Amino acid sequence: NNNFILRESNLSSLEFLEVNFEDKEIIFKEGLWKIKENLIIPKGFTLIARPGTILDLTNNSTILSYSNLKFIGSQESPVKVITSDNTGEGIIVLNSGDQSVLNYVEIIGQSNPFKQGFSLTGAITFYKSNFTLNYVLIEGAKSEDSLDGISSFYQIQNSIFSNCFSDCLDDDFGGGSIENSIFRGCGNDCIDISGTEIIINDVNLTDANDKGLSIGEESKITVNNLNVDGADLCIAVKDLSILELNDATLSNCNYGFAIYQKKSEFGPSSAVIEGVSFFNVSWENIVERDSKLSLNNKIVLGTEKDVYKKLYGETS
């Protein structure tokens, strides 16, 4: 019932939205719009933003959508999500059904939603909602995860994650691909993968405070042409995960590779690495007993105990 949908949400009172019930579309009108309250989009629509649309999330507001997003900007006029008062609490897409598509979109300075009754770790969260990012800039996120994909399949291309408080990308049980993208200035990990399979091609990871690429919880990752420059640990493979890496440059790191078990419910890990070069890396690898590493056609026997404790200390 259309009236029921409008009554249960706050769509009918918002001048910046057009609702098309026939085509099941909710459209942001072109322009700069200051959003001062949570925007809740019901299921069964597509939420659309076009070139020239700027959404200014203020007063701790969040966009919460049970429908997929179709934010399509242009190179000259990207869709922007900003926060002029530095209180914006980002975007959540929950159980959307259809795939979200973001093309030429800039999402700047968002924090994670913290509402009465719940909080999330991501400034942008896709939960059981598949998504594609192409020419997307995510900058200055002030949350534990800049982008958190949970049980969501994705494609990320030609995109930049920059100057983020903690993890730039966190994938939990989702999977997909990351291509021709840059992750820089991440306060924790650039890419944190758990419990899934992904392919990474032509990606640069720079200035991570902790790990460039973190692979855990029985993940299977294939990587081609990776550059990691500046991290405590360039690449971590842990907890029954498998890494296949071809062509990589690792620079300015404490450790190049760490292959180990962190969580007791999992087990050792393995990695096959071909065509890797090291520059200013203190220890090229640290491999725990029972874990396996093949590095540039040479087998590295795991002899270390309690690698996690050596990397992070007894209490971490």
C-alpha cells in the first residue's frame, strides 16, 4: 500500500525526493541537500542519485536503505555524500535484494551509525546486499571500517580509499573482486578479508598502520600485481586461509609475509608466492609451525611458535 509505505517512512515530508510508485524508484532531485534526520528507504524500490546531486548528512543523520542504490554520477559531476558539520553517519544498505551500483561517487568524512539500540562498525555498510563500485572515492572515514561488506558479493574497480581512521575495506563472508584500485592512509588494515574468496588485480596499498592485506578465517585469495608500500606487516595469511600471489612489490614494511594461526577454532595457513620483490623490509617472512609458504619457488619451512604473539605482543 503506497500510503502505508509513505506513512511508515519519512519520505512524504522530504522536498528533495521524488517517489515513482509505478517504476518503484525513489529519486534524489539534483542539487545540494542538507539532510538533518535519518533517511529511511523502504524495501522494494531503487534509490537513485544522478550527476549534480550532493547529499550533506548533518545532525548525526544516516541513510538507511532496504532497497538497492543506483548512484550514478559522472567524471565531471560526481554524486557526493558529505557532512558539513562532521556528524554524518554514513550509509547502510540492508537485505536489498537487487545489486547496488555506485559510479563516480565521492563519500567524504562519514562516521559509523551509532543510534539508540544499535551501532555498526562501517561508515558504509552493505549487509546481504550485493554491490558494484566504479570510480568511487571513500575519504576520511572516521569509523572502525570505512566500507564494511557483510555476506555481500561485490566488484570494486578504479576506486580510491584514502585517509581512513581504521580498516579501509572489511569483507566478512562476502567475496568478489577488487581491481585497479588504491588504498592509502589506513589507520589499521588496508584490506581485511574473512571467510570468503576474492580476486585482487592491480591494486596499490600504501601507508597502512597495521597490515596491507589481512586474510583470515578460511579465506581463499588470488592476487595479481600487488604493490604494498608502508605497513607494519605487508601481508598476513592466517586461520586456514590460502593465498596465491603472482607479481608483487613489498616496500617499507617490518614483515613481508606472516603465515600463521591466530584463532584456536581454525588452523594453519598456506601461501604460494611468485615474482615478489622486497625493498626495505626488515623480515621477509615469518612462518608458524605447520603453516606453509612457497616463496619464489623455494619452500619456507614453518618453524616459529606463537607468531601472533610475536607480531603483536602477549596481550594483543
